[in-house]
Amino acid sequence: MIIDLHAHSTASDGTDSPAELMAAADAAGLDVVAITDHDNTGGWEPAILARPEQLTLVCGAEFSTVVAAPTGTVSVHLLGYLFDPQHPAIVAEQSRLRDERLHRGLAIVAKMVAAGVPISAEQVLDIAGGAPVGRPHIGRALVDSGVVSTVDEAFGSYLAGRGPYYVPKADTDLCTAVEMIGAAGGVGVIAHPRGRGEYRALTFDRIKDLADHGLGGLEVDHPDHDEAERAELRSIAARVGLLTTGSSDYHGHNKVLRLGQETTAPETLAELISRTSGVIVPVGPGDSPA
Ligand code: AMP
Ligand code: ZN
Ligand code: FE
Ligand code: FE
């Protein structure tokens, strides 16, 4: 069983449409794939409609959250699985974040334009194609305009968190987001908890507290984690009773990763599903779309 629980489509900042993502997952030999676009569930329906018989689809999203830490606020990504996408708190927060992403994306572009970087707001919005705006969309505009040669290169310079054009966005409080996903019948798993500076906020005590508030697991096997980080996270998860998942965080050709590069054990997926209310069930062979 090949299970990959974290993948992006054009509903956020991936380059495969939800239907293309289903085909790519099938072609990569996956048995289960989760669609987890940033801050929205717009890819669920087209993915459900395009899913090949033999592929099980887990519907989810990657929530942008923040945690206070001694060094300032730290950005943390939270994967939510199998929650009710119509839950009022989720609908309201995702709509707020969509606006927030739009204004923040336009503010980054305005700074670049003021500095003479040859891109435009119209170009970036066109690339985003209606999806909540993310830095990778701006990165593609920078590539298209010949400013950099890859999106990855853009993240090392023009889009860097400490770079001159960076503008933060007001994300959801992490613990609030964990509770919101639980209230909507789903389960939360912290995405890449050691990927990009999250260690400053995600201490053992904080993770234990989140587990007490209903967090289901930690994404341990992620391309951004080295062996020492994986071992540390596995030990924390064992001590506080959290599940450990693995996933690629596939973004199509915005990132150099392949589907199924990191995987989750079947028993872990079964356990995760058992912690959801079943409002939305994964669509497997023979099931009708929820
Ligand atoms: P944002 O959510 O707008 O702050 O942008 C962050 C997004 O950029 C996340 O989805 C990351 O997966 C993606 N990202 C981060 N670093 C890179 C990189 N080096 N190349 C491509 N995408 C990246
Ligand atoms: Zn992304
Ligand atoms: Fe992420
Ligand atoms: Fe992601």
C-alpha cells in the first residue's frame, strides 16, 4: 500500500489541476492520496469526480497557522483531514485567509514593482487563476519574466522570509485551528514540524498541549526533515500518544518532489480515520462521493 497524505493542486500553489493530480497519483502507483491545498477545499469536488476507481482519495487542507514563541510568532502548517468543508467556522476562516492572501500577495508585488522588478499584479493573479494567492505564484511570475530561472531560486532571494519584499499574513492561532478541525469532525496533523524554523515554537510541552486539545499526529517523514529530526519527532509522538505520518508535499513542478516519495503506514491511516466523525469519508472503490 502506498499512501501519500499531503499534495497540492492548482486549487492552491501546485501546478497539476485536481484531476491531473488524481491521474499523477495513479500513474505513480499510489493506493491512497490526500488533496491538501492551502486554506481551501475548492479542489475536493473536481478531484472526487476525476478519481480513478483503484485510487482512494482523502480530502483535506493545509491550514496556515501561527504560534507565539519567545523569539516572536512562528508560522506552522496544519493538515486537516476529513472535516466538514461546510462547517461555519471553517468557511469563515478560509474566506478570511483568502482575502488575507490576496492583499498580502499584492503588497509583495507592489514592493517589487516599486523596486523596478518587471512583474505585475495582473500577471500574478492570472497565474493564481482564482486560487488563494501564495508566494509560489509570484515565483512563477518572476520565472516567466526572466528575473530568476526557478521558483526555488526565487524562494532563496526575492521571496525569502527575511528578504526585502516579504510581507507576513495574519494566520489562524494553531490551537484554535486544531480545535476548529476537530469541531468540524476532522483530525489535524502538524505538517513538517521541523521544516522551516517551527522548532522554535513546537517544543515538547507545546506538542503535548496540542495533543490534549485533539491533535491527531505529526508529519514525521517529510522531504524537509533529516534523520535526526525524524528520530526526535518520532520520540515526541510516542511519548504524547500522537500518530506519525509521511508524505511528499507534492506541488507539481513548483517543487522537485515526486508523489509517494514519503509514505504513511496503512494502520496509521486507519487510526486517523477512526478519529474523525465520518461526516466525510474517504472515497474508495465502490463508494459514492460524499
Ligand atoms: P506562502 O504560503 O504564500 O507563504 O508560500 C509558502 C509556500 O511556498 C508553501 O506552500 C511552500 O510549500 C512553498 N515553498 C516554500 N519554499 C519553496 C521553494 N523553495 N520552492 C517552491 N515552493 C516553496
Ligand atoms: Zn504550497
Ligand atoms: Fe506546508
Ligand atoms: Fe504543503
